[in-house]
Amino acid sequence: MLPVDPARFLEDLHALRRFGAAGVGKGVSRPGFSEADIAARDWLATRISEAGLRPHFDPVGSLFGLAEGRSLLMGSHSDSQPEGGWLDGALGVIAALEVARAAQEAGGPPVSVVSFEDEEGRFGVTTGSSVWAGNQTLEGADALHDPQGLSFAEARARFGARRQGFVDPTRFSGYVEMHIEQGPVLDTTGEKLGVVEAIVGIRDMHVTLTGQQNHAGTTPMHLRRDAFQALSAFNTALAERFANVVTPQTVWTIGHVALHPNAPSIVPGRARFSVQWRDGDAERLDRMETIIRDTLAEIATAHCMELGFGPMLGLDPVAMDAGLRSALEAAAEAEAPGRWRVMPSGALHDATNVARLMPVSMLFVPSIGGISHDFAEDTDEADLVTGLNTLARTVTALG
């Protein structure tokens, strides 16, 4: 097995946590393209260089640590949610760095590292890896805006002269990503590892309902064109219409709502909101889109609303590569005999995009209480090391 150093790995993981440290405990606020995010990537570029790899920022700010010649690519992302934890994404990047460093010290096999930019979707869905994989064009991504109105083009310009060209994906033989589960399964069962069989598909839509802004005290209820009431009616109707289409594993979320003018004494004239849905079946995702659009059209008519749509982003479900998955399973059994499982990923990851370019696989470690995307996110450090050792066994076996 590659001679990974767990203490060095944990030290680097905690060092990365200091960039954007926020909230309580081990909380982190390091959104893509923020000052904390760029500073963290600069620090990571230095650690990559010290490990004997060549740091390379691509045009969108994704950071690669390149080994010589053809290599296995490992990593994840180092940006976070606005109120996130210290491990989401960061774990996969630092574990990859430690494995790559150990491989350099052992004379091979060659391993490269990546921290993709904007996985958390400040501008869309896994934006950095999506552009690299060709799921969307750079020109199309540049036209995207965050909730505050900043364009992707303006955001990536913050990397300035650091940026170089896109890395040729043919230099990599495959991609392995370790991640916290972000769910309760492993923590509840007491198992130590999850080998991912497939990643669910996702659709993300932005909608605007426009009615009539008016006085909250003098406008009779039956004459109101209240955008929030229309949104509320849509939310209720959607659950009813999904009932015979979805499965217990299907999820959907209205996660971002902006009312205008957002004042206590004014009937809101406009509601802008996101609708996101996830499932392991691409056909079901399409059926859900039809239901969403039809329901919105009916609600808009009934409430005298104008209906508008922003760009819809999405990715189809992706199965993991059989060969890489088999290597992970053998390593999991060696590292945690009988205490691992094969499982799906309900969360989206950069591996979904990378699968367009090369074989991919993923490994999960437990999330305490199943909590993620929250300052309280955490994993026992012994479980982090178990994951690191499993990656080291996997790379050694792949040769």
C-alpha cells in the first residue's frame, strides 16, 4: 500500500479549514470565487508544488496538480456552501493530495489532483467541471449570474494571470473522488465506507411569477395579484401532481426565493425562485419537468401572473465504472472487513461531469448525524483516515 501519512493528511485538512472559517465549531464559508476561495486555492497550489506536482489553474479557476505523463486523477472541490462544513469537497481534495504525494515519494504510480471550481453551484450546477467536461460551453457559463447579479465571466476574471488553458483530459486514465456521504446511512448503520454505484440526475430551474405590487392595507384579497400566493399555490399543487410519478428516493426543493419589493406593507408583485429535482431515472426527471411547467402555466393563469423561465441546468444519472468500483470494493473490504456497503449517491458531484471524459468512481465516509451543508457537518477523524487508506490501497492495486 502507498505510504500515506495520516497525520500530514489531517494537518492539511485542518489548514484548509482556516480559509473562510465561520460560524461555530468547524464551520466554513468559502463560496466559489470569494476571497477565501481564491486564497485557499493559492495555498493549495503551493502544497501541490511542494508535493512534486505542477499546479495549473484552468480558465474557470479549477486547480490541477499534474503528475508527469499519464496518471490517475483524484480530487473534488474546495469551495463551500455559504454556510457549510469543513469536509464537503475539501476532504476529497486533501485526500487526493496526500495519495499523490505518497505516490511521488514511492516512485509511482502517478496520481494527479484536482479541485474543481464552483461545484456548489453559485452560478449553476457543478460549473467548473461542467465546463471542462463539455456539458456547457464557456461562453454559456459566462452568461450565468449569481443571486446578487455577478456574472460568471466577472467572477472567473478574479483569478487574473493565474489562469492557463484547459487541461487535456486524455492525459488521465480515470477519476476517483472521495467524499463525505452527506446523508445518514453509514452513520446509522455503523458502517465505515460506502462504494458508490451511481449518482442521481438533477434538474435546476429558475422561475419568475410577476403580478401586481400594491398596498397591503387597501387592496381587497379577491383583487390581488399576489406573487407569493401564486408561488404558495404552485408548491401545494406540485406535491399533489407528483404523487403518482415519484418514488421514495425522488426529491424536489424550492430552495431560493426572492420577493419584490419584500416589504411588510406591500403585496409582493414578483417572486423569483428556484425549483430543483433529483432522481436516478432520466425519464422520470423529464416527466417531472413537464408536470412543473404545466402546473406553473395553470397557476399563472389562475392568479393573473406573467410567467418567465431562466436557463434550466441539469445532468443525467451516471453509473460508476465497473473496474474502478471493483478496485474500491476490494480495498474497502481489506480496510474495513464487513463494514462497508455499495450505495447510490443522492447528492450531485463533479464525478457526474467527469464521467463524460473518462471512467469514474466514488468512495463515501460517514457523516455524523447525516448532517452536511451546515456548520455542524463533521466526520470522526478515524473514519477520515479509513477513507484515506482505502484510496491508497485502491491506487496501489490499480498500479
